[in-house]
Amino acid sequence: MQGISRRGFMALGAGAGLAACANGVGSNGGARIDQRVDATRDFLYSRYPNTRDLATKAAGILWMPLITEAGFGFGGSYGRGALRINDITVDYYSATQASFGLQIGAQQYAHALFFMTQEALADFRASPGWAVGADAKYALNDQGETLLTDTTTALAPVIAFVFGQAGLIVGATLEGTKYNRIIP
């Protein structure tokens, strides 16, 4: 009986890892992401109707239907979504974030980035890895279950909506989240 070499074992492990991601060529990963994006978009528009008007003014919207975040000292988050222009998917993206500090727990949430200018959208699409920075303004969820945008936020090049939070970590933030184009 012949043993497996280290190189063979590593190749086998890498192949199994890639297969587990369900992102192989010819897979239905894109269709699955699009279904989740449709459900997330419909939820946002039905729960927060004023976002529909904002969407008509946006040059493009990055929909991230499910971000899972967990931390115990060190933390991180990951999710996949789609960039849509005129409600048509043009690219797929992953969102990753790493953190360190006093934290414990887990949560899931959705978010959408509304690119309000063509320049902001072009910068995002041209970037090999775009991170949320000072140019993004957050629309706030008040006690009345409506997402608010004020005049300052409405003039921002990128408006971020974080919604649908469930879990034990309070206050999801997109600061430090890095977005990369993927092929699902």
C-alpha cells in the first residue's frame, strides 16, 4: 500500500476546501446570491419605504444579504453579495472584516451600500479591494423602525444601510470592511 505524500495530502485538502465553498465554475452560486439579494432588497423596501426613492437616485447598489460576524477577543465577519446597476447584477463581491478587542458574541445582519455618484461607483468597481472609509455615511435606524437620512447623508457619495440584525453583538459597523470582486 502506498502512502499519500504531503504534497498529495495538501492538494486533496485544498480541493476539498474549494469544493466545500460551492463556488466552482458552472455552479449556481450566482443564482443563489441573486435570490438572496432579491429577498433582501424586497425586505428593505417594504420595511423602510423611503429607501426605494433613494435607490432610484443611486448610480448603483451593493447588496450584502447576509453578513455573519463572530468574536471572542479576535473577531471577523464574512458575506457575499451583488452589485446592481439599474437593478441588474453586474458583479459579485465578498465582504470581509477582522477585528481585535473586547468583544464576545455573534450576529448576522444585512447591509446595502448606495453609491450616489458615478465617481464613487467607478472608484469602487476599479479598486482591487475597496474598504469602507470616511466617505460612507450611515443611515440611522430610529425607534420608529424607519431608516433616516438627513441632508448631509443624502449628499454623501456612499450611503450605508445596516439592517436585519440578529445576534448578541451590539452595533454592527462596516468600518474596516473590505470588498473584493468574486466569481461565484
